[in-house]
Amino acid sequence: MRRAALRFCTVSKGLFNPGRGLAQGSQGSKKQGVLQMHEVREKLREIVGASTNWRDHVKAMEERKLLHSFLAMSQKALPPRKMKDSYIEVLLPLGSEPELREKYLTVQNTVRFGRILEDLDSLGVLVCYMHTRNPSVKMSPLSIVTALVDKIDMCKRSLSPEQDIKLTGHVSWVGMTSMEVKMKMYQLHGDEFCPVLDATFVMVARDSENKGPAFVNPLIPENPEEEALIRQGELNKGRRIAFSSASLLKMAPNAEERNTIHDMFLNTLDPKTISFQSRILPPKAVWMESTKLKSLDICHPQERNIFNRIFGGFLMRKAYELGWATACSFGGSRPFVVTVDDIMFQRPVEVGSLLFLSSQVCFTQNNYIQVRVHSEVASLESHEHMTTNVFHFTFMSEKEVPLVFPRTYGESMLYLDGQRHFNSMTIPVVTLKKDYPVES
């Protein structure tokens, strides 16, 4: 996936259509089939039968119980689908409809990346509903939710709020109950849409009440390019399993990582006292603990998704904005995002919850800042805190930033985890077009 993403971001032509098979399937619908972003969410509400009124949400969810009988008992009972069946194009007309810009605009006259995260999340869900749609049923018996943001790579340092943006997406791999979605984003430059972002999400299908897993339609390729995408999806699954198995929460650091932490520890010992308890910072360095920022949000009904849980895109936007503020405060200049990596949605967030976000710089190198944002919730009735997400963002500052040094073993593990995510970064900075930075 890493090399494929790099090829996407370094070539500007011939990429509007994601493969010959998809090109053939999408060309005919290009004019009449392009949705606008607000229509994506409207279409999702229609597919699920969700109420637009919070007072009616309980009744709407009760009605979904009747859809259980339409769920397949096995994947073999479902007809196979092709990639072009789920292919969608969505227009965000910032240039042609200036009244939309206010929602997406930053003070630096760039596009808010946090809003883009929200749009990607909505698009990914709709793509999966297109893959699993049953023409004989008005409302889908499936509850499709975001399980993982595998990777988002930026191909450009900023987006203009004065030019139209186009997003495309399609299912690229299917398991028994999960789907990988490839999404790309383009912005109008002259008379041509040029690539600016490449994203891979993993979505899961649940039953009509979102209580248990549900089977999804198998995927069949139509050409060698699509066969390669499916093989890559299998490799991505294996990589995710291997990365999780090697987690520092499960296994000790390897020999190289242990040496790194030991060398950093020795660099913080005071040569005057030669004592393990006397610690000093090397030149141009800061302690990790001093880089923290925190925020609290009350999860109101306005931020709910079609299943009356808090919208995953909202969680990503709030985490990104806090992460950006952390990188900005730490680096002393306005940073731009390079990569969003490995966001696991561990548990849903209920409406009415208190959302606690804690952000910290966990690794730096030259101009790069690796930021980790931890998300947890507490219900209004309980003081128990539960982790919902861990977000990983790679930013780049306009100038070289200080090194961060851990003081405790726990911080050392955060440092190594940040280093691992940084080393998995796809896009070298030389491929990013120099422009204004992307802000929160």
C-alpha cells in the first residue's frame, strides 16, 4: 500500500478514474451521478431510515428491528459485486458555491482539514452501502460503521477554499463482514482536477440494531488493476495484524529500540553528579510531558450519526484540531499535516457523553512532529473513563523543531510508538507542493 500511495501522489494525470474497469463504469454516470457533499448525508439517512429529529430517534431505531429478516445467513447467499458498483463521485463546490466556504475556511485562507475528515468518513460509509445495496429493500438492514482509518496521505500542503473539490471512493477489498474503501480527493486547477489526498478506510457491517456482525457481498475483480487492489487489501490486513501483534502493549521493544531509549536516558544524566536521579535536558530539547494539551467536549445530539451515536468524523475533527494546536504550540509556526495514520475506533461514543481529548508530541525529527491524541469518554451518570480512540498525526513545521525526551518508562513507550508510526509514513516531504500550510 505504501508504494501504491506514493505513486498516486506523485503523478497528476490519468488518475481521476481508479482503474480501467472503474473508468468504464463511472464515465457514463459522471454528469448525472455526481453527488454534492450535503446529499451524501441525506442519502445515508434515507438508506438507514434515520430521523432528522432527535425526539423521533428512538422510534426510528425501533423500526430498524424489523429489518433483521433481510440479513443474509451466510456470505454465499449474497450476490457478488464489482468495484464499479460502489464507485461514487462527490463534489464539494467551494469555488462555484461561495456560500459553502465559511464552514471550510481557516484564517489563513486555506481549507480546514478537520472538515475534510468528516466528509471522508461520510463518503466511506455511503460507498459501502452502495456495495451492499439490495434493490428489493427500501432501507438497508445493515449498520455500517467506521472501524479503522488505515492511512490518509496528503499530496499537497494546502487546499484552496476558492476551487471546487471532488472526492471519489469505491470498495477495494472485502472480508466476511468488513470492507476496505479507497478514497481519493482532487481539486480543480485550471480545467483539470489534480490529486491532493489518498485515503484508505476499513468499515464493518453490523446487524440492523448495530449489535452484532453481519455478512457483506463478496467482491470480484474485472481486470488486473482490480486484482492488484484486492491482493493489496489482503496485504494491508496482514500488515495491520502484524503491527497489532508487535504492539508495545503486548511485546517488549526490540533490541534497536531498547538501545535508542537507553542512549536517550544517558544523554539526560547530569555529568556533574553522575546519578540516575539527576536528569537534565540536552541542548535544543524538551521533556515530552511539557508538550501536552487537553480539551473537553460535551457530546450533544447535533453531532450524532445516522445510528444516534456520535459521528466518527466529528471525533476525528476534534482530535485533529487539538493535535494541530499541539504541533503549532510546540513548533512555534503553523504546521501542515502530512499523514493521518492508524485510527482505531475501539468503542462507540454515546450522545450525552463527556469527551476527553489529550494530545502530546511523542516523536520529532528535523521539521517533523509526530502527535498522539488519546480520546476517552465518561457518561454523565458514571465517573468511569473508557478509551474510544487513539489518533496519530504527522505534521511538518516551517522550521526545525526541538527534540522530545521521555522521562518515564511509559513516555519511552509512547516515544517508540510515535517513531514506529513516523517510520511508516508514505510520503516524503519533497513530493508535497510548497504552498500555505493546511490548518485545523
